[in-house]
Amino acid sequence: MTRIGILTSGGDCPGLNATIRGVAKAVYRNVKDAQIIGIVDGYHGLIHGEYHAMQPSDFSGILTRGGTILGTSRQPYKLMRVIGEDNVDKVRNMKENYRKMKLDCLLTLGGNGTHKTANLLSEEGLNVIGLPKTIDNDIYGTDVTFGFHTAVDIATEVIDRLHTTACSHKRVMVVEIMGNKAGWLTLYAGIAGGADCIVIPEIPFDIKKLCQGIEERMDGGKAFSIVAVAEGAMTKQEAKLKKKERARLRVEQGITTLTETIAKQIGEATGIETRTVVPGHILRGGSPSSYDRILATQFGVYAAQLIDQKMFGVSVAMENGIVTAHPLSEVAGVSKLVPPDHQMITVAKDIGICFGD
């Protein structure tokens, strides 16, 4: 019998259940005497031995369901080898529980942190396959991650709805989009939603340039503007500092969120009434789009094929429309950021979107 462990780790997103379903359907069809073991709440369940054998019926009706039927949690990679006050050796426990479950392999569905730990376990001798999940679309080696397109759709609808109220009240609406390190989600949703300004971490901004862009719209007869801001955006001055220095500076300046600060500065500089909108976790909730259902199914089926081929230590990826895999050692710890010269940046600028640079 082939025993396959599966866990979902990190932030949830649409498409996790669709991927689990894709794996299960392909495994039961193509892998002889397969048994899937569901590990509860991500690496927490692997560390503490919380798991259960799953039945084919457990995977029925979950294609359209958001979140994850296995539960998830965040277990910071930097603490994986740190033994805390609970005296738990997390790496040792994960290896022991892998063996207690008599697993032949482990599938880990998650983002960058999840892939780091997956690579760690692979280096420790476990058979691991990663599947790239994140609404940030920042996992190295894959053109797209499941969850991203659904989040783009949701963020786009948020921006769409802001247009009518911004126009009615002649306001500037500053909307904060998830994305601490990478601006893919803000960039795509900003273009799709017709934002007038887009602010992303990869292109540090000058508030004067943002205000100038908005004032140029006013001079052209446009009485409102939409500014899409990635939550990890930074000013040109902040970009010269290290992360801890930026955080300290914001505390000293009394900045709670950069979005609020941008809105305040725009209002003061332009005289236009300005409001902020933070959709937050709405962006990662609900049912996956048709695109993500298909992508998740493709990834899940390919993972099942890798299991059948006994090809481990890799992460599934989509490259140029083809599903493939890359070594975990090449993927783990590498973020895929938006290149400042990316074609989508050029497209945005060519239609008049201001990046504040």
C-alpha cells in the first residue's frame, strides 16, 4: 500500500481544496492500493501527530469550496530548528510522525515558508512534493500559483465598486491590497480595475509624484482617482533602509499603515477628500474561480503522477502553459518579485497609470 500524507500550511486561499481533490482523484485512479492521510492544521499537525486516514468520500463536493478541509496554521520556518519553552524538537517530531504514519511521501500545499520547511524535510531524508499556493503569486519557478487569479478577480471587483462612489463624491479612494513583498496582485488588479495609481514594493514611490499624477487628472477634468497600494509598499527613502529600520522609523513617525499615511498626504497636498479601503482577508476567501479550479486540478493530478513515478524533492510548477516540477532546493527561500521592467509595468505606464516613481 502507498501511504500519502497531505497538509496545507500558511495562509488559506481559494483552490486548496480543489488541489487536494485533484490529487485524491488521480491517486485513487492510478496508484495501486493508495491511502491518503490528512494532516491537521499544517506543520502543526505533523509536529504534534494530529492526523487521520481519509476516505474517497472526503474529497467529494470540495472543488468549489474555499479554505481548506484539513485546516491550516503558520509555523515560521526560522523557528523550525528552535526548541522553545514547550521543549518540542519540531524537526525530530515531524520525522518521527512521518514514520509513525508509515508514509511513503508527503505533499505540502503552501507558499514560500511552506516550501522552505518542505525542503528542510526533504534534506532530512523524507519524500516530499510541494504544491505552490499563494494569492501573492511570488513563488519562484512557476508562472502562476493557485489562488492568485481568484484574488485578482476579487480585488478587481473591489476597485470596480470604488469607481462609482469615488466618482459620485469626487474623492480619491486609496485601496490597500494584500502583498507584503510582491506586488503582482496589486499590479494585475490595478490594471484590470482601472486604477489611476499603483504602488507596489518593487517600485518605491515619491508621494509628490503620486500627488502630481492625481493633480494632472484633476487638470484634465477628472474629479476622482483610485490608488491601489500593496501593503508592503515603501517610499524611496524607506527603500534605502533595512526592514527593521523601516519598521522603527514608522513607529517613530506614528505610522500605523502606509495606506492611511498615503491617503492623508494626498488629501493635504491636493485638497481632495480622500478615503481608505482595506478589503483584507476578503481577498483570500470564498470559492475559487474557474481558472484556479482548473489550475489546482492540473497541479494535483501532476503531483499524483510524480508519486507514481517516485519523483520526490520537487515542487510542482506551471511554465509557459506546461505543468512541470523544479527541485525544492531551487524554489525554497527565493521570492518571485515584479521586475521594474516587466511588460505589465510598461503596459500600465503606457495607459497613463502612475507608479509614483
